[in-house]
Amino acid sequence: MPDVEESIRAAHAVKSERSTNNTKRAFRLRIPRIRWRGALAIVGFFILWDLLVRNQAPGFDSIPSPLAVIQIFFKQFAFTATYWHSWFVSFQRVMYGFILAQLLGIPLGLILGTRKRVNYLLFPIIELLRPIPPLAWVPLSILFWPTNELSIVFITFIGAFFIIVINVYDGVRTIRKEHFWLAQSLGASQSTIFRRIIIPSVIPSIAVGMTLGIAVTWNVVIAAEMIASDSGLGRLTWEGYVSGSPSIVVVGMISIGIAGYLSTIIVDYIEKRMMPWKQLS
Amino acid sequence: MNTTSGALVGKNISKTYAVKGRADAVALKDCTFHFEANKLNVVMGTSGCGKSTLAYILAGYIAPDEGNLTLDGQPAKGPIGNRLMVFQETALWPWMTVEDNVTFGPVVRGTLSRARAKARSHELLDKFGLGDFKTKYPEQLSGGMKRRAELAQALINSPDVMVLDEPFRGLDVMSRELMQEYFLRLFEDTGLTTIFITSELEEAIFLADRIYIMSDAPGRIVDVIEVDLPRPREVSCLTTERYRELKEIALKSLYGHIKTEENDFAIS
């Protein structure tokens, strides 16, 4: 048998070496390619925008040019504390709502998936509340919570909460029965199965919930700020509109876009750290 | 591991699944068998004849509706470590390294310290040609390697019986043949009571001490064929006269008991 073993081992060694070489090479080639194409596309976008505004294309008569936006940004925002405070406030609301949604949503999803009786009791309530759009909670939330700040965080929380609950719940339900059975027959206790089989099984679903959740959270926080707050990036954008300065509106929009993008990067990073076994192939 | 244990005997085992909106599916009916200890018992049947259901019952994952199962004379109930199963599709936990997968059993039961379990897993993994893959995740392994890792994961627990449900299905021809030989050596070294389920006749004859022919659903054992090819078995036995004879006997038995589209009646 040694020759068979050896040949298998040798074949796999060659294979794995080849694949790592490939990924390395692909890595080196691919990133610059995406970068220059992406950069080109962004430059193209700004040129197109500028041309449309310059030539007074229909509907573009009150839209500021990219140059005007940049000028306003550096003149009125880049070096003022209020602008960066808006960033800070919005980020803070998103983070509070998002983290709270994870802290409560993940355990609830796990319980719904593993405890039948709790499921029968709570799931109908969740299905009743889930279809209500987060922004429909704004009026009630303002009446209920003592401060505006709390109601915005609450609405943000609602935005991510149901998404994470449903994703984790689905994750538990789709665990392969073989994964349970194997652990059972190897003598694992209920708590070991929970810690070492169920939790890791649902991590990919938690990650999906986080990706969707962070996007919804930004949506909700911006809208909520426009309706019910005197601070944050959403408020900044709205004030630009109210005061009749479209350049400020665009500064706000771009800021929100960048903020959302940054949070997605952070969430992606966390997700990758949660699933080391997914980073291979 | 050469003890005479692991005789798995089933009497009149039946299992029916309720299917929503359709007639109940009878997977097994009056399935009676005597799997001998320290033998390589192969259960052979066409797909959909209830083989996997039988495997789950043998491993204790599902309970039969009727009939009883005994292991060495004692009633066998529930999934306990003395009957371990290798599943049709890999059941290695993707979030654990190969080593953690293998040491899981002894560590959670506390039968071996973590260090001892680790050392033992290294022995097994080295033996199975996975020495360089201890710290890899299952996704990084080929199909054949996953199968060997699963064998190590089961064997580290010194089970009395191994149940393998079409373990080499889905592997390419080359790796399947390698794995069959590999498995044959492993069995001939350990003498571990094995129930190997397959739908491939060549595989059945090449591996088995005895072939248990299973009828179409509802499944039951309808014939037992003694395979007297000499051990240790080599690939060369596939070209012998005896192999051809056995194949003919088995085919005859299969066609006698299994409905096919052309052969829509059961001669039993």
C-alpha cells in the first residue's frame, strides 16, 4: 500500500502547490486590472456628469457641476467641525442600531430555530411586525422614546433586527442533519453540539444578515435623520435642499455613499474573520 | 481491534415515511438480516430501494417503526459511539480543521486528553496519507481525501461497527478504485465489523465477504451471497473465473428481485 499512499500524497502535493501558485499569480494580475478600469469608469462618470450640466441637458438646470460640489466641499465642509460631527453622529447611530440588532437578533434567531415551543409562541408576532417598513415606526417611536436620539437608534435597530433574526433562523433550519447526527454519535452533549455545531453552522447566515443589515441601517438612519433629527449626514443633505443649495445636497449624498461603503468594508472584514474556513478556494 | 464483536442483527424491520400530499412511502418492510461480526458485509441494491434508511437505522439515527435491532445480542437504540457511520456526502464539519474533525469524538467524550487525541489523530492521518493536511479545512481536500479523513474520524473512536453508505459514490473512477483498495487493506488489517452499502455490483464483489441483496422499495434483504474470493484481495481477482461466476449469481439474484422497466414483475 505504501506506493498507492505515496502517489496519492504526491499528486495532492502537486495539485495544492499548483493551486496556490495560480491564486498568487491571479491575485497579482487581477487587482491592478480592476483598479485601472474602476478608476477609468469613475473619471468617465464625472466627465459625463460635467458635460450634462454644462450643456444644460433636460432636468439638469439646477444640478450643480462636479467642480461646484468640490469647491463647496472644501470651502464650507472639509475643515469644519460640524461636518465631521455629522459623520460621527450618523456612524454612531448606525453602529448602535446595528450592534443592538445583532446582539438581540442572533440569539432570538437561534432560539426560534432550536426551540419549537418558543417558535410557535413568538414566530407569529415576528411575522406580524416584520413587513412593517422601519420608517413606518418613526411616529410611534418619537412618541414612545424620551429623546429623538433614542428613537432614531430604535428605528435603525428595527431595520436590521428582523433581517438578522430571519437569516439566523433560516441558518439553523438548514443545518445538515448529518452534521448533528455525527456529533451525537460521537458522544457530544447538547451544549457541545450547540457551541461547536450549531453556532458555526449559522455563522455564514449571520454574515449574510450583517451584509444586508448594514445596508438597510444606512438607508433607515438617513431617512430618519431627515424626518426627525437636527444632526447627521441625512440632516445635512436635507438642510442643503431646504436652504436651496443643491451643491450641499450633493456633498451630503456623496458623504453618505462613502460612509455606507466604509461600513461595508468594515463588515466584510469582520465576516472574513468569523469564517476562516471560507477563505480558501 | 480483532475482537469478535459487532454482530448486528435485525428482525422484521419496517420504516414508513409520511409524505405530504402523497401516499406514505414505505422504505423498508420486514427487513431481516444478520450482519456477521468481523466481516465485510455489503448491502447491495438499486437506488431508492431504502438503503440509506437502512443505514440510518443501523447507525441509530432513526428508529424503525417495527422490528428490532440488536448488537451482540443487546438491543441497539439511539446513536451511540459503538456504531459509526460514514455518510454518502461528506459530513466533515467544514469549520473545523481536519485534525479537529478527527479529535472531536475522543475530546468531547473525555476518553482522551486533547494532547493524546491529537497524537492519535496524527498517527491515523499519517497512515491515511493525510499527514500534510492536518491543519487544512475539509474544503481544501479532494473527494478521496475527505473520505479518508472521515474514516480516521470514525476509527479514532474504536467503534464496534462501521456503517458506510455508498461512501465512494461521486468520486471519479480513479479515486474510487484507489479508495476501494485502500478500504480493503484497512478492513483486512483491522477486521472491523463493517456494513458497506453500495449500488455497484463490481464494488460489492470486490470488497465483500457476503453480499446482502436488497429488493426494490419497500426494501428487504432477499438474498445472501457468500463471496469466497481469497483475502488479501488484489485487483487481479477481478479477472478470475470465480469473480465472473459470482457476478452472474449476483446479477441473477438482482434481476429476480428487482423491478426494472423491462422486467416489470418480481420473481421471488
